[in-house]
Amino acid sequence: MNLKSMILGTALAAIGGIAGADGHGGVKVGMITTLSGGGAGLGIDVRDGFMLAIAQSGRDDIEVVIEDDQRKPDVAVQLSDKMIQSEQVDVMTGIIFSNLAMAVIPSAVAQGKIYLSPNAGPSALAGRGCHENYFNVAWQNDNLHEAAGAYANTAGYDNSFILAPNYPAGQDALTGYKRMFEGDLAGELFTDLGQTDYAAEIAQIRASGADSVFFFLPGGMGISFLKQYADSGVDIPVIGPAFSFDQGILQAVGDAAVGVVNTSQWSKDLDNPANAAFVETFQAEYGRLPSLYASQGFDTANLLISALEVASPSDAEAFREALRAADFDSTRGDFAFGSNQHPIQDIYAREVIVEDGIFTNKVIGVALEDHGDVYAAECGL
């Protein structure tokens, strides 16, 4: 099977929907993700991980239609309408950013489409806004930030300066950190989404008296901040979620990230057979180490494949039940859904290191064990 042609959007199934080994008809997946602009690396990794799992499954009854949302909510909505009305997809996935998720997912699931989120996990969709057709395969937005707050406690920090972009995931990030952090706040800032100049924020950090800095700035935002922070000479320790210290970002940041502790539900050195095989085959296929986002795309596809072994999306209740079972080998090891169809999982503390000349992460401990989210109590499922 030619994986590169799959990624360009060619069909994996013959037109007309062939029956798979389980006797069900072909399944059409609509992937809307960010493939251009500042967040492109994240969407590319989700896409590549997802398509690797599809290829490895050997199934010829799954067609994936891939579109670039350009990190624009209006574009994402137009693509969603096209996926549902023209492409008539059975399952949707792919969105990276929470503001796009909020623009697309409520309408898609209300129209009977199953949505499998490989990344964005806004709190509004985990609590009262949960839906039987919505499954998050990554985390609820607060989770990795909660783990960072828990780690900050064990590290002895008691006066953190915190900042994140002003959009749903950024708001959830600071909420999550504050939920677990037991110390005081030296300052709290919301930056612009897509911001690249952090001179003013770094000046405030310098003057704040903080003993630690927690920041959530995914993609290019994190690269810009870390480089400027290192150049500023401010030596206050930083903590963050994996989104700001992930594989692609680390190569761009370089030495400025070495030694920084960050939190993640996944790491390339997690010791389980599924993860070892994933890291090896991803690197062989794409010529780079996988990122957190790639692992999430891979797990999302394998969840889908596991459900398709049991039921077809045309039997909605049976298919949802098969998804809830999460009967697949996750790159994270143990994986289960909570009552709101968001993960319950361990979240690790990782340290940035240099390994064989490549900047990467190693697990140094468990920050939160079997962790779910606080919003599940508000979900009526």
C-alpha cells in the first residue's frame, strides 16, 4: 500500500463501498486539520499518525478525505458542511485547535456524525455539552496543565507566573494549572492567539518576583516564546505541557529547552510493545521521531479500526458501544474512557534531553495517575 498517496487524500476503498473482513460496508472518514500556517506541524503529525495506523491495519474499506482548515473557524465550518452534505462521511476527526472544535463539533454530532477528537478537548464539550457521538481520544484540555500544577508542587515552587493564549484551550490551560497548584500567582496573562513577540510578557515576568513560569503556547507560539525567553537572560525555571516541548518544537528551540520539565500522557520512551512498534515504524516511514500529536492520530485511527471490527457506523448504537470499549493497544499503555467519553490515563513528567544529537524528552515520573477530568460529573451520558 502506498502510504504517501493515501496522505495526499486518495481513497483506500473502491468507489461504492466494498465490504471489509467483518462484512460491513466501506467507511468514509472526513479529516479536517491544520496543514498550513503556524499550526501546520501539529496537523501534519496527527494526519501522519492516523494514516500510518490505517495503512498498518491492511483494511481496504476505509476512505479518508483530508482537508486543510488553515486554522480558521469559518473555513473549518465550510469544510464540515462539505464533508457532511457532499462527501457524506460516516466519521469525522482531525481538528487541532479548540476554537475550531467549538465551531464544528456541536453541529456535526447533532447531525448524527461520530466525531473522534485526536487533539482538542474543550471543557464545554466535556461537561454539560457532552454528546453521545463525541469521543475525545487525546485528553480534556485541562489535564496536562493540571499535571503541570501537580508537578510544580512537588518541585517546591510556590509563586508561579502563568500565561496562555486567549482562546478556549488557553483558558482551560490556566484553569487546569490553578486547580492543582497550591502556591500563589505572581502574575496571570492571556496573550493573543498566534502572537510571536513576547517582549512585554517577558518584562512582566522579570519584574514579578516569580519563582517559576508556567506557559501554554502551542506550535510556533511556543518556539517564539522560548527563544526570546532564553535570549532575555531571565533565569526563572519554566514548566509547561508537552504542547510547548514536543518533538517538532524542540528541534526549532534547541538548547533553550534542555532540562525543562513538561507534562504529557505520552512519550516515545513509554515501555509498552504498541509504543515501541509505533515509534520504530513512524520513524522508518517519515524519517523523523513521532510527536505527541502523531501518537494521538495513531491512537485515534486504531480506536476507529477496533470499533469497525465489531460494528458499522450505520448501526449507531452498536458502533458507539464498540468505541466506548476502547479495545485497542494504545501507545500510552492503559487507556479507557470515562463516563463523558474522555480519557482516563496516567500523565507523566518529562525532561527535555539531548539523545544521539536530537532534542527529545524522557519520562522522569508520573505526575497524575489514572486521571480523568472534573467536567465528567456534569455530563448526562
